[in-house]
Amino acid sequence: MKELALGLRLLLGSGRGNRVRFLLMVAGGAVAVCCLAFVLAIPGILKAQDARQAARQPNCVGKSLCNSGDKTALELMRTDPYGSHRFTRVFLATGTDPVPPPPGLRTFPAPGEVFVSPRLHDLLRQEPGLSQLLPGKERARITPAGLARPDELYAYVGVARDDLRAGSPMTGFGTSYAWFPTVESSALNIVRFAMAGVVLLPLGVFLAVCARLSAASRARRLAALRLLGMSSKGVQRVNAAETVVAALAGAVFGLGVYWVVNQLVSRIGLPGFKWFPSDGALPGTTLFVCLVGCPALAWCVGRMGARRAAADPLGVRRGAVAKPPRKWGLLPLIPGLGIVAGYCVAGATGHAPNDTKISSLLMPLAVVLVGTGLVLSLPLLSRVLAQCIARSTSSVSLGLAMRRNETEHGGALRVVTGLVLLVFSASLVQGVLIEFDQVTKNVSDIQTYRLSMDEVGVEQQHALERVPGVRGHAVLAQSWEDPKAEMPPSINVVIATCGQLRHIVFAVEGCVDGRPTLLDNPRQPIWEDSKPGKTFTFHLRNGKGALRVMPLRVPAQRIRFHDTPGVSSVNSGDVLLPPSLLPSAFRPEGATLILASGSGPDTVRSVLDGIGGIDPTAEVMADGINVESLEQLIIVKTLLGAGMVLGLVIGVAAYLVASADRAVERRSQVTALALLGARPWTLRGVQVAQVVVPLAVGLVFAVVAGKAAESSYLVTGGGDIFWDGDGVPLLIGCALGAVLVAALGSLPLIGRRIDPELIRRD
């Protein structure tokens, strides 16, 4: 305890410079803990949102209740895309048995009543056309207990029981899991991967930098204590006490900053992602990590930093040359680059891995190993380079700088490490964004919508075909299948004219009206069942329910059409059937109505609003639009962007803190050189070269290693792009910008006034 008390006394009573260092350590620790708390709070935010989603999902408990006819309430959920967000409508109809209201509502919606979320309430004022999707009068707004996020578009609509025959029975609300989680587990793994490389790795380095501020002056003071008779462990405890107190104060202050930031940012929101302030409250485990883990890391770093002063105090006081860095710093880099290189070779040879479980473990491990290896190998690489340059250069400034880096590499490296990791992280984030761009890229100019014709009457069908924005329509039907046969052959027909077909696909060649024709897409093989000459039967019904059987022989004539497989509603091997060949007033059983429009967001929104105005409960499938996945991707991109901003803050903070500390440490050396006759510009050249040379070495390795890690990540992602050269100029630009910032930041270290008092004691 005596050593700890002595450490606290030295902390407060050893001059203004020591107090400034303490404030820098506290400020740096606060920034680091605030960033760490945000990263650790993300899973809690997502979990809270999923819990509220699960609590509001309709359920039906008990077979007798679920099959009790008019006694049980009915529910029907419809989810439509509104831009990149989900617009969810839940239609509810009461039964004779009472049902508790859903979370966020005080009463169960009666027929004609509409309960909307606050965001939807504001949106209805801006776009009145959305009210067509909500038949009824708005009664109240849903409270936060019934919403996953503050900006959610959600509505409960009360309807009469006769108008909801397609609904499902329900006895209450609440399920064990969310049907549509905010972020799927696979996407969450990507977020964890990116956060590990972009935030957590630079964060650990930043905390170590803060714990090692004023390393030289502290080592001299600790060596003096050791020479006065203090034990080796006592010296380490004195140093650790100073470091732990600063880290603990920074942790408390950082948690307070996080609370304020959470209250502000949660109300303002990030682009595409908002949360309630209570969701961002930190659990006990996170508080433990911040309040205990960060000081524990500072304790370890402090004990390691005091080892030389405890082991060789006389050498420290006399300024003896430190031992060169050991080669064990290269050990993390070798396996990390081995994993990265292995994946790159596998992608180049066409053997991309298919086992994503192993890759999801190896890739984050490789990123951490490579990033750690970059940090630990910088001292060795910088020293080797400094020796080579110092032997061959004739420049006084460059020679002095390299000799200083050769004998005292720690000060300059603490300045450049944060910037090196920042460039390395930028390359990783670029790879993740490339993978997401492959998923979200719009590949078609045509947007198609599918509706079941069993739920659409004849008059409604004609009204849907005239919805503003719809430029083409067709009917897709499947041939009748014998229920007794195992895997019976079948074929699809597209009931449309040539003009209608041209509006629902990209291009058509050689189409002639009035005769059945086999459709052929050069990018897609024709189904085996679609052989010319084979005959299939179709069941047709009219409005009165009368059945009529129509045979159809697969024609030999073909026409080519061009469209994107997987996005188009028409496939190679379908038969184009003119509407004139169908009996009057008859429609195929189980057919699907296809509507086509432009793919612009405003056009899609207008068409969906028009469909909702004709039939609010109709289930619409918009081909190529998975609004749940799109919304998740936007949230993931937002989290990655936030992580990149945190990484930038950490990198810049590490540079500023280390630069300010180095300016204080180097004053006596700069003063000594000035008294010996060195010119100011020579001294400025020395300071710039000391920082720029190791930074340039680190950035070269960061760009190369980051680019290799990005390519290996794209190989494991299963996309079409493995090697992306478009981002190289951006990375080089970031590297050059970091060098320029470091060079400019080194110039103010040389003042105009010489103060001999700084070297009086030496």
C-alpha cells in the first residue's frame, strides 16, 4: 500500500508537466471507453428491438381454441416496401372470446379503427396516398412498448370479421423469437468481424498508448526510486498506480460521456437506424469490462513499462541505449498473413471455400493477427530501416532522425501506430461494403409485382391493370397436376400479347401475336418438361365456379427474350399464350396476376399505394425486392459506418495524444541540439523525418496487408468479386493524407525560444 500511496502523491505533486500528462491519459481513456461502450452496446440494442418484435407477434395457443370458429379472433399481416423500409399492417378482427390488446395499445382495435406508429402518423400527413392502405379512421398512436424502433412504419387496422376470412386465428400476442430479426445472425457476424478490425484492435493500441505517455521521464523517475532502495516490484507498483488511477478516472468519465451521447444520438438517429434511449443502457457485464477491464489493461502495460527502470536503473538514469526490439513481434504476422494468403490463392485458382463456419472463425482471427502483427513488427522494421538510411545518408537532418529512431524507437512509433491501423481498417471496411454492394445493386429497369388471382375478382383485376404507373400486365398459370402422381410434369403459360410481354421483360425478339410460342432466354436453360409436342391440361373456372378443361400442346416455334434470371417473373421454357385463345369469362385456377412498372423508388411506391387502394389486404410480392433483407443491409451499413467513424476518432485521438506527449518529452533534446548550434529548419527536418519514415513503412505494409485481407474476405463471402482495384487509389490517398498530417503535426514541436532550464538538471 505504501507504493500505491507514493504513486498517487507523485501523480499530484510532481509538477505541471506530470499533471498535463495525467489529464491526457484521462482524456484518452475516456474516448477509448466511450467507443468501447458503444461497440459493446450494439448487441443489447438489437436484442431489445427483437424482444419487442417477438412480444407483439400474434399467436394461437391450444388446438381447441385455434379451431373454435367464430369464437377466435383473426389476424392478417401484410408487409410492403416503403423505399428501403418495411411498412407493416396488421389487420385484426374480434371474435366472441376476448383478446388482450397488443403491446403499445390500450384497447383492441374495433372495426374502422386504425392505430399507427408516430413515424407513420407524420408520413400520412406528407403522403395522403398511403391512407388507401389503411381503411378506417386513425384513433391513436402506438407507444414505444409496441415498436421495435422509433422510426418504424407500423399500423394495426380493425376490420369486420367477414372482411378477414383469409386471416389466421389468434388467441393473443407474443412468441419466443422474432420472425424478422433486426439483423440476422450471419449479418451480425459481419458486423462483429468489421468491429474487431476497425474499432477493437485500434482501441487496444490506443489504451496502450495512453498508458505509456511520458515513458522516458517516468522511467527516469522510477529509476531514481529504485536507486534510493525501493524494490523492483515496488517500482512497478508505483508506476501501475499512476496508470490505473488515470485509466479508472478515464473509464468513469467515458461512461458519463457515453450516457450523454446515447441520449442525443438515439433521439437524432443514425442514417437508417434509430433506437430508444433505454435500449442503449449498458448491462452489468459491459460496465464491468469498462470499469475493470480497461484499468486492468493499464495495470499490465504499466508493469511492463517499468520493467527496464526496475532492472537497470543506472542505465536509465544515464541514458543508456535500449536493447533492440526482439523478433518475436513478427510471430502474429506470420500466421495471419498465412491465412490471408491461403484464401487469396484459393480464390485465384477457382477453389473458393464453401464452408462459411470455418471462414467466419478464421477471417476475424486473421484480421486480429495481421493487425497485431503490424503493430508489434513496426519497431523492428523501423529500426532496420533507420540503420540502413543512417549509414548511407549525407543529410544531417535525416542522419540525426534515423539515429534517434535506431536508439529510441518507442516515442515515434506511438505517434504513427494509430494512423497505420486506421489505413488497415479502411481497407477491411471497403471489402465489406463491396460485398454488400453486390447484394443490394439494382440489376433490372423493370419492377414486377405478383398477386394471387384467387384473391382478386374480375373487376379488381381490371382496376389493378389500370393503376397509375403500371405499364404492362400478364397472367401466369401452371398446368394441372395429378395429385396421385409422384412429381408429375408441368409447364407454365404466360397469358399476354406481344405488347404486354415487352413491358414485363427487358427485350423480346420475333414475337408474333395470335399463336402460342415457346419462350427462350439465352441466359437460362429450358425445362425438360417443355418439349415440343407434349400436351398439358389447364383447369379454367368462371365467376360462377364452372370448371372447364383446356388442353395445350407445347409449340415448336420459339421466340427469344432477354431478362435477368431470378428477378424476372418469366422463365425460359414457359409458353406465351394469347389471351384470345382462352374461353370468354374463364380464368386459370391458381393463376398469378403480374403487373410491371419502372424500378424507380417513387414509381414503386405509387404502384404499391394504388394496389393498396383497390385491395388493402391483398398480398403483393414485388420481385427482386426483399424489404426485410434490404432494411437489414442498411442497418448493417450504418453500423459499419459508425464503426469507421469510431476508428477514425480513435486513430486521430491516438495521434494527437501521442504527438502532444512527444512534444513534451522531446523539449530537452531539442534544446540541447539548439544550444549546440543546430538551425531551426534542421531540427524541424529531424522531427518530421523521425515520424514520417516509420509511418511510411507502416503504411506500405498496412495497404498491402489490408488489401490482401480485403481480397481474402471477398473470397470467403461467396460473391462474384474477389479482386477490387477501384479502392487502391483511395487507400493510397488515405496513406498520403496520413503522412501529410503527421508531417505537419511534427513541425510545431520546434519553438522559437530556447529555454536552457529544460536541460539544467541534465
